[in-house]
Amino acid sequence: MTGLTSRRRIVAVGVATLATVGLQDSIAAQAPAPRAAGAAPVVAIVGARVYPVSGPMMENATIVIRDGKIAAIGASVAVPEDAQRIDGSGKWVTPGLINSATQLGLTEIGAIPETVESNAAGADRIASAFRVWEGLNPASMLFAPARNEGITSTLIVPNGGLVAGQAAFVDLQDGTLSDMLRRGPAAMVAQLGSSQAANAGARGELLLKMRELLDEARAYGTRTARGGQRPNPTEFEISRSDLEAMRPVLAGQMPLIVNVDMASDIDAVLRLADEYKLRVMIGGGAEAWKVAERLAAARVPVLTGAMNNIPASFSTLGARQENAALLRR
């Protein structure tokens, strides 16, 4: 997004947030029309080049935003009399961008532990009951720069361990956590690449631990459903809350995001997903292009990026900046 803004001025419109790039001065210079107390202003962006979510690009189009949501869009849309008018001439308007894996709002300064809320100290590196959004800082100073670059929604994800915990989908709007939270939990997050799990040992050990967790969670669910009572916690090595949190994953109701980069690790995740009938997503996936056909056949999404033009670790020796394009193809 930054590279685009150096050449064009871009506006990103989200469902609940209007994020602007290069338009701050024009907005501030225009006083909003009178409106009912407490009501959100009606906004009309006029004369812009618009790229909708679906459908062709529109030249010289108008977007009307009412109550924080897009009410109308098109070349022939009339501007309401009570609207705050923004001149979009020479600018682009795009849907709000989504960052699909971030610690935004969870980490303020990485070197200061008391400002980091993304890591749980789970027993045996398992923290599946950890709800990462409960530590979100709605007043984070990093939200405004993200919005200014067009990011209007994010998936905030936990970090560390074999099972890091539960992720949530949030909108980057002003207010409390209740105002920002769209879905929590949205996914379970795990890490099976040895470079991503501190002191984890061999990759085979990580897979063994994951299978033990899934088997125990399955047994826990079976015992609970059969007897109508919760099993004795001493019957299981893993905590009851962590086993309970894994049940939606085993039932296919919650996706499991597995952070791996090497093609061999991705292949192992696909085998694990087939064995336990899991809905998995690959996080990172630097070498996903090497197993693109298998990923496509299994209909497994990949949350990836390509900001580095050289390998960052042994696990990313096969990284390519055209990874996403190759996967889409």
C-alpha cells in the first residue's frame, strides 16, 4: 500500500471506518452539515476513480456513506443535501484493506514486556484457551497510522508455543473493545515450524505433540458427550479449558491457522488436516508456491506476504516475492 501512495492518492473505505490517504487536509477544511445530535455525518466522496469489491472500476464516481456504512456507489449517484462533500478528483477509492495476521493493538513496544499482550505462558506450550483479544489496547497509538494507510480491519493473532491461542477479527475504529470486535474467536493459531516455536525441538516432536493434543481433545469431547458430565480433570494431561477450546477445531467449526514456511512443513500440515478432518489455513507459507497444486486440491487458504527479498531463516530459503501470484494462479 505504501508503494501505491507514493504515486497516487488513495482512499480506503471500510464497512465501519473511513480511512484516508492524502485527504486529511481536504476533510478538515470542510465543516460538516448540521445533523442530529450523536448521529454520524453523511459523507459523499465525489469524482473519484473507484475500485469496488466486485465489478469493474468506475471513473468519476460518487460514494455516499451514511451511519458509517456505504449507502450508494456509482457514476450517477446524487449527493445528499446534508452530506459532507469530499472532492475525490485525481484520487483512487478502494475497499478497506484487511491485515490477515497481526499483533496490532497487542504489542506497543516489542522490547518492553509490559506492553506485549500476544503471548500466553501455556503449560507444555499449549494455550488453546487463550483469548488474545481480551488484552487488546483500543487506545493503541498504532491504529491511526494503519488506518491512514488504508487498513480498516485486522485479524489479531496470538504468538508463541505449539498452540498459541485464539485469534479475533476486529475493525480499526474508535471506541472500546466491544465496538471493535467483529468475531472472537475467529480461528485457532498453532505453530509447527521449529523456527517459530522456541525450544520446541525437532519438527517430528511438534507433530507428535499436536497429535497427542488432538487425540486427547477428541477423547475429552467423547467422554463429555457420552456421560453428560465433565470428565475428571486428572484423567487428562492437558487442562480442561484448553481441551474444551479445541473441540470446535476438531468439529470443523473453527479454522486452525498453522504458521509454517517450509514446503515440507506445509505438506505435513496437509497430512495432519486430512487425518483429523481439520479446516486448516497456512500462515506465513514462504515456500507455499512449491506445493501450490496440493494446497489448491485441498482448498486450503494461505495467509502470506512477500516483504523480504532474501531468505530470513533456514525455513524460508525458497521464499519468492511472487508467492501470492503463483498461489492464485
